[in-house]
Amino acid sequence: MARPHLIELRRAPSRRRAAAWVVDGLPFALGAWWILAWLGPEPSLLVPALTALGLAAFTYQLLCTWLLGASLGKLLNRIAVVGPDGARPGLARSARRAAASVVGVLLLGAGPLLALFTRTGRGLDDLAAGTAVVEAP
């Protein structure tokens, strides 16, 4: 009888996570800058425009985590998001993670930065969803 292969998951290094944050966040930061430059002194449109940008960021995180187990930045840096069972997170867990990710960025980046200061290397999004970012197999 064949024995199943044991896969050991290792926490993703902080430098690769930070590089993934830059790759994933840059288009949204540029989008926010463009919205602010385009609207100029018209504050009545600012909240709806930034809300749409937040929804786009949520959708990006949700779909990437749920369908691929990693965002573009994570794929480029060979890291992935896993649930407690070591597999790609399901839809509900991915939605919780995406929502917490957007909230963490709105808290002036405190959500993702938390990963640098916790023993487990988990940020607000991982803690809220019960996920972890690991080196991709």
C-alpha cells in the first residue's frame, strides 16, 4: 500500500510578502491617486469613487484567493494562501479574508503590517479568515 506524500508548509518570508503587497497594491494606489487628481476640488464624488475602488480591491482579493489561492503578487513571489487544512481557501473564507484585507488597508496599513509583528506571521486578514500565507509548493 502506497503511503501518502507529506507536504510541509512553511511560512512565507516577510520580504516576499512585502514584495507581493507592492505588486498587488500599486494598481489600487495609482487608481486612488488618479481619482483624487481627476476629481480635484469636487468632494461630493470622492466617497463613491473611493468606495468603487475599495469594492474593486475586495473583488480582486476574493477571486484571486478563492480561485487561485494567491494574488498576482503572491504568484510572482511564489507564496500562497491556505486554510487550516493546508488547501486553497473556499469562497466564505476568501470573502472574510478579502473584507479584512480592505479594512486593514483602510486602517493606514495596520492590517498587513501586523504580519510583521506576530509570531505566526499572520496579518489581520489571515487572523479574521483563519488562513496563512506560506511558501508555494
